[in-house]
Amino acid sequence: MTAELAVTVHGKRLCVEPIRHLGEVRFITHRNILKNNGGTFDSDTWKTFLPGTAALDCLDKLAGASFAMSYGADVPDYLRDQASALTSALVSDIDPRARPYQREGVGYLRARSRAMLADEMGIGKSMQALSAAPHGAPLLVVAPALAKGVWKLQANEWAPDRRVAILSGRGSFRWPRPGEMIVINYDVLPPAGATLPNPLPGTIMVADEAHYCKGKTGRQAATAALVKIITKVPGGRAWALTGTPLANWPPDLYRVLATFGLADVFGNWPNFVRLFAGTKDRWGKWSWGKPHESVPRILSRVMLRRTRDQVLPQLPKKSYSTISVPLSDSDNEALATMLRAAGVRISEITADTLSKLLRSSHVMAARKLLATAKIKHALQWVEECEAAGEPVIVFSAHRGPVLEIARRDGWRSITGDVSPEDRTLIAAEFQAGKLKGIAATIDAGGVAITLTRACMALFVDLEWTPAANSQAEDRILRLGQERAVTIYRAVAEHELDEKVAALLKGKQETLQASIEAITSTSDAVLAKRLTDLANKIELESL
């Protein structure tokens, strides 16, 4: 069969170009295959350039569409070089306690100057990043303020030879020295555009909870500026860590990727929108569908994500239970008054309208009243757990229930007022058996602490962002948990609370489907596919 497309090597990329007339339909088909899988089309030459492992999916799809291809003599060696680059990172110096998937994660980071490690929460991203950093390399860790103390503890365990300096306050920023790890929070980074000296060659930046960069904010701009500086020096690297790469909707993922110079894997924003089935209505509001089947393969070039079920099937499972809370007549009357003042008809509330309503002062007051009304039942639940000798965690989106429950003997609270150091101490006291329980706001208690002594948590109410609730849940479902985990959710017997719970459940299910759809392929699998393809091309050329 006469070849239709030529595949050749151009520098660090493969190139695909038509070598005879394809006809309009065939030409468009080949263009769409290449475009969907990360190819960059040059309209002047009609050539499409493929970055790295994009070749695998492009060539597979072209073959599946019955395109006849001829290969340059150097293509097999190029593919083997790509496979070697994926598997050549040495991991022999990793702590022997590391699990196989953690060794793979270390190799993944070491093989890349920019990358995202997006493993599900609770399976050891910080350990992998610390182990991936070469011994003696200057290391800058950017994290939420609440997580800074945790990084010091992690360094003590997994990189004990590193000197650790925790910076606080605006103007405190400096670059790390050889063998040093500097930990600083996002909110005190130098602003974008600030004049900074160059970091030392080989400096590594690790951005923890990288989904903090999902919005167009000063925090995101400052982080992106540091990434650009670091990756310009010889041996400079920037690695993003997050368990929630897609925190609320697909643009969150794109913004985080763009912060670390990784969004180009999709070509451009319009192509990203197309691959995530994005549409905009006449009022400018976006809606998103199921990601295209090529998305995981595209993301695998810049992101590694493993779930607990994939790598830790022995980890206990998580289940949910609802606690129904009756309301008093006075509470029902007060809620009716608030909702009338807000002009709210609960039957007409949708996920889109609720996100706006939650910013209404009347609806905010109604949700606060609902949270307060649940305190009595939350206390009864806590008393039953205490009587059974069961340590537990209570979460709420509001401070009222948290502070009330924390008044109990043997309890402590974690809110936004608690310093990062005190959060770490409170979590350590709980883990050591010195506390009966912890009451925490979802935002303050939902990140950077481990509370696996508990296997039950009660949510008095929920945040509207599913990722925030999931992060809080996973404080108790992490490495070290040995019992099945149950998450209790208190839902008031009122239309508003029931509606919010139902809409949140639907939002979480939709988001989870998208997250599962972007779970990427490991380097080991990609390397084998590259080698197999190289061997196949050589055999066919004989």
C-alpha cells in the first residue's frame, strides 16, 4: 500500500506530513487525530510536530484510521531514546520504606524539569517530592501557611540531612542554599514583576497544594513568576503537588497547568475547551461535559496521578451516612422569613443559581442558622462516641458549631485563628491519644494534617466546593489508617438544607467523573509502548 504520511525526526520532535494528496475528508481526519493528541500544525508546510510521547497516541490513531505511513530510519532510535528518558531516573537511593508506586513517582519527577504529581490525597506526595530532590540541591517549598510545619516534619523523616528554614512575613523571601530547604507560604511570595537575584543552579521548587493557583490572583501570578525564574537557571526544576488538580471545574486544571508552564501540552485554550466539551451560552456562562478519551494520554506527558484504590487497595474504604436533624418551629419560621427576604423559591434552585445565592446575606444567614440548629444533635453524636471510647473529628463550614463542641473536656478546635504551629501540635496530641476529639472548620482543618486515629468524622454542614469537603474527609483516610472510615453528614429536615445536600452530591459525582477521566498513565507503561512501537517499525521495514 502506497504511503500517505511520512513520519520523520526533527530535532526533539517527530513530524508527520502528507506525502500525497489525501482528499478533503482524509486530510481533515488526519489533522483532527493529530490535533486531539497534542500535535502542533504548521500551516506553511502542512507538517504536524509531535512533542515527546504524543507520538504513541497519534501514530496509534492514524493506524486505526487506516492511514499508510512511512518512517524515517532514525524514528525507532528516537522512540527508544524517549523510553529511556522516562525510565533512566535512578531511584536506588530512596528510603527502603518507600512503596513501589512512590518509587515510580520519584522517578517521574526526577525525569522532568516541570511536572505535576497529582496523586489522590493521603498517599505520600510530599515524601515523593523530598526523595526526588537530589542530595544537596537547594530546595524551595511553597505551601499554604497551614502546611509549613508539616513540611518540616516530613523533611525530618524523609530528608533528615537537609537544613530547614521556615520563612514568614512579607519581605522574608530568599533563595535556598545548597543542602537547605526553605519553606514559605504563597501569600508572602514576592509579587510578580519583583526584581529578584537568580537562584543557584539546580534549585528545585515544590509547590504544595498547587490548586491554590487555580484563579487569576496575585498568588497565582507570583508563583508563575518564580517558576519562570527557576526553570531558566541550569538544572532548575518546578514541581507542582496537588490531590485536587481539578478542584471545581476544568478551567481550574488549565490555570494550574499554565502556572507551571504545562498547559501547552493541550496546544492552546480553545483546544483544551474542545477536549473538555466546553460550551458557552449567550450570556457567557460555561458548561462542561465529559473529557475526550485522549485527555489522559495528553496529561500523562506532564502529570502523574494515582488513586488510593490503584496503589493502596488494602487501605480501608470510605462510606457515608446521613443524620437527619429535625428543626424547631421557631427555626422554621426564622428560615422562612430569611428566604422570603432573599426572594428564594427553593423548588427553583439549581446548582448554578445556588452558587450565586450562597453569596446572598440572607441565604448566608439561613445557612448559619441551620448550622447552629444542628449543634445539639452534633453534641449528642459526640457524647455517644465518647461513651464508646471512640476518638472523632467534627467539621463545619461555620465557626459556631466548632467552638461550641471544642468546649468539651478533652477537645481542641482548629479554625483560621489557630497558627500553623499550633495546628500541628493539636494534630500530634490527637494522634498520641491525648485528646478525645478535634472540632475544625473545613477550610482550616482540611489540609496538611493527619488524623488517622479517628475512623469517623461528622460534617455539621458542608462547603460548596466539593474539593474542600473531600480534603477534610481525607484527614482520616490516609496512610496509617487501619479501620474502615465512615463520614457522617448532618442534614436538617428543611428544604434548603436538603436541596444543598442533593446539589452538592450531584456536583461531587460530576466532578469525580471528570477527575477519574483524567487519571494518567505511568512512565513504565509509556516506556514499554514506545519500545514496542520502535520494534514494530523496524520489523515492518525489513
